[in-house]
Amino acid sequence: MRIVVAVLPTVLMVATTMGSQPATAQGTPNPAQAAQQLMPGDVASAAKSAADTLTSSAKDSLLVKDLLGAQVSGPGGDTVGTVDNLVAVPGGRIVAAILVPQGQGGDRIPVPFSIVKVAKTSGKLGITLPVSLSELKGMKEVQQLVSAVPGLK
């Protein structure tokens, strides 16, 4: 059994991996079973709900692919890196952005997505950090996040 713990501001996530089958709560079907149980009316209802949501917030919607490679700025507006990848949990919530520091040749660093500001300028998406990369790298919680993200140290 492997237990991974990531501490994010105001969030404690614990993921447990056992064997090859994901654990599910009693009486809760796994995602493959749930998909098989959906009826055409359920799919139509979900599609209508998604379309209504996107229509009502069209100016705020974005595609994940537009965030990949996006410029990352520090609190002073200087470019500090680019977005290499995003980390999402089941259900689709993005919990972290993986950044590649600019010109430092350093390791990729995960940043809690809840602290970044995403904005579109000149037709391109960009991300602004509230603190410098060096401050982020020095935080023990960010180091715990590094350990929790698959594929990072």
C-alpha cells in the first residue's frame, strides 16, 4: 500500500493506492460501471447542462490546451516561466499547474492552481503568481506538493 499526502492551503488531500483496482465506496460504482449505467436521457441532460453553463459564462471559459505553454509572470509582472502541465483530480478540478522556470534550467515546480490568477492579454492566456518562484520553492508545503505530483521527484 502506498499513501500519498499533499498539503495545500486549506486543503488536505490523502490518496491511497492499493493493488490494481481503484477503491470505491460501498454501493458506489467505479467510473466504468457508472458510464455503462447512464441512459441516453442522462447524457442529453448532462450535455444541455454543460452547454447552458458554457453559454452563461462564455467570456470566462477557456480550453486547457490554451493554458499549456502559457507565460507565467511573477508578482512584479516579470516573466518567470511557462506552464508545462496541469494536475487534475477525478471530477476535473485542476489542483496544480506545473511550471518550467525561465532560463534557470531548474526543475519543474508545481504551484497550487487556487493561488494563480489566469488572465487573457493580447488574445493569449497568461498566469500570474502572487509570490516569487524562489519563495514558492522555499515553502515546505510546496515541497510536499512536489512529492505528491506523479512524475516529479
